[in-house]
Amino acid sequence: MKRYLILGIGAVLLWMASAAQADLTIEITRGSDRATPIAIVPFASGGGALPEDVAQVISDDLERSGQFDPLPRNALISQPSSSEGVNYRDWRAVDSDYLVVGEVTPETGGYRIQYELLDVYGESRMLGEYLTNTTGDLRRMAHHISDKIFEAITGVRGAFSTSIAYVTAQGVGDDIRYALYIADADGRNSQEILSSGQPILSPAWSPDGGKLAYVSFESGRPAIYIQNLASSQRVRVTSFEGLNGAPAWSPDGRQLAMTLSKDGQPEIYVLNIGDRSFTRLTNNSAIDTEPSWAPDGRSLVFTSDRSGGPQLYRLDIASGQAERITFTGNYNARGRYSPDGESLFLIHRGSNGYQVARQDLDTDRLVTLTDSRADESPSVAPNGSMVIFATQQGSSGVLGAVSADGRASFRLPSAQGDVREPAWSPFLN
């Protein structure tokens, strides 16, 4: 079988390490030389020590985006908690374009946060809010602040309050336990969704963020399931002989594209979730797999070897016509649209191995974004700013992320063992 068909299954079956916990850690591997300097002052506390350093969470979020270069804390010349205590000249002296100040005050059952985003050179307040939270979840509040700051400066909605799904493996040899998790976009607050003695593959978020579709081998062969995240209820939607794989939600959430080999060769099908009817979209002697919807829902991109090797094709839903859209190199697979529909992120094989790349759909120009050698399973942030993917770090499988321009990157390894099959959620609020 072709590599692009068995990447997920093959990688999962080769996991041999143990995973002691599912939370992921952040390791910045490359910063952008165009990052905007910003100072984020430790937030004052109106009631003693806090369980989370809100300013540090914000700083980590913004740095991870590749768009910002937070000043080290030892470079902060003062620690005001509001704009009233800010001397803009001092912050210009340390070359900070923006300044974030604030205060956290405990309230019954939760916290209140007051923060401000200041334009240092314009000597003005760009943003100011009072937030209250009765759950005591300071990290969630900090991610919200990061979203607001990111949008106020860049004009692009922040994605720090989103989530990721991923699969881990625990055990050795023939005794491996697989688990499907969701976590915050920074890898924290992980929650187990499913645990199985058989492989789990290809998690895919529904457009409303309320469900996950995935492939499980728990019955002895691959089957596609849909699971409600709030209720944990799930339903098996396919279990045909042969391949059942690569589920992908339509933008309206009413259909699920997938790869089935129930009629012979692997082909692209669409399941109408309402009436459980199937429509076959491709009919070719080649292997057609890995569908992904365009943002407008009018077309799909998929991987096929009909040209002699794996390349990406775009299928018009109305006409049923497919056209090849990748021509750089002899291996391009697992295409994923940017949210604006103007680019494709994919796995491209070059001289250094399998790497995440971006292709502009107007010019067809393809640019490699990563410098690793065994990248798989790219998934795009809902604001299009970052791409998360699976890769190798030494002998372990880890998650990596790279900015859409390739200038910044980070990795999210687990404490022990391997982690694979990432999927970035849609916006959740």
C-alpha cells in the first residue's frame, strides 16, 4: 500500500513507548525575526498569591503565535497595574511597541480581572476590560485576554481559547493502550475522551466544536464513530469491510466525507448524517483518500495516486469533476484548506523528507514551512495563523506547530511516550 494511505495506521501500530500523562508542554523551537515587541507586566494581585500567573500565560500565548516577542521580565523597568501608572517614555526606551497591565482580584467562587492594552508610541489605550469568572479558571480568562490582544493588534481573531484533539499510546510491545484526548490549544487541561486497546486514528472536530468523529479499531477492524463531547454518547456510523477512514466534516456539519473501500478501491464518499445515506464522489481505479472540505462547502480536496504518485486533487461537488492542483515534486498529500480558502497546507516530500508546506491556490507556489523529516497529519488553526502536525523528536512522536509563514515554530511533547493525530478545533465561543 502507498505511504499516504497507511501513515496513520502504520505510525500508531509502531508506537512502543509509554505515556504517563496526556498534558503537553510547550517548547519554542524558532521565533520570528519580525515579531512585534510587547511588554506584559505581572498582574497585581488584590488578594495574595494566585494559582496561575495570568501575565505569564498571556506572554506564552502571544510568543507561541510567532507574531509577538514579549520582553523578559528582568527587562521590565516598572510594574504598573493600570494605565495611570505608566510612563510611556520609559517603555519606549526598552523598545516595546505595546504594553499590557492589569490586576486580579479574588471574588466569591472566582476572580475579577481588569486589564489594559496600551500603544506605547501612540500613548493611548487600545483595549480595556473587566472580566469576571465564577469557576476560578484563571487560565481560561488569560487565554481570552490573549485573544483580545492578538485581534486588537493584528486585526485577526485570536485562537488561544480553542482546543486540540490528539491520540496517545501507553505501554510497550503488544500491550499498548491508546487514548483520545482533548486539551487547551497550549496542551494543558487534557481530558480523556476514549481509551482502547486498539488503535484510534483521525479525530475530526464538528464545525460547532461539540462532536468528534474518529476511526477506532476496537471491533477488530476500522470503523468511524461520532462522539458527543458534552454527553460522551457516541454512535458508530460506518463499519464496512475494508477501509473506513479519514472522516472530515462539511462546513455546515450535515455531512461527513470519508474514505471507504467497500466497493473495491478506496474512494471518497459522503455520509448524510441526518438520514445516514451515502453518496460516492469518486470512481477511479486509483486510490482516493484523505478528503478535506473547502470553506464554502462546494468542493473537496483529496489525495490520489491517479497520476502515478500521491498528489492533491480538487473535486467540484456539483459537477463531480476532479482536477489535479499540486505539481511540485512527486509526493503531496493530506491537504487542508486555510480558513479563507486561499491556501492549502499539506505534507510535501522534498530532499529532507516529509515536511509541512503551504501552497497558494492562485499562484500554485509551494513553500516548505518546517525543517523536520517525518511530518504527518497537518491541522490548521481556525484563524489560519498556525498549523499543528505530528512529527518525530528523537525516538518519540510529538506534536509540532508552525506559523503560516514558517517563521516561528514550537513543539508539544508529552511527558513520556508518543502523541499523534492532532486536530485543531474550530472557534468555541
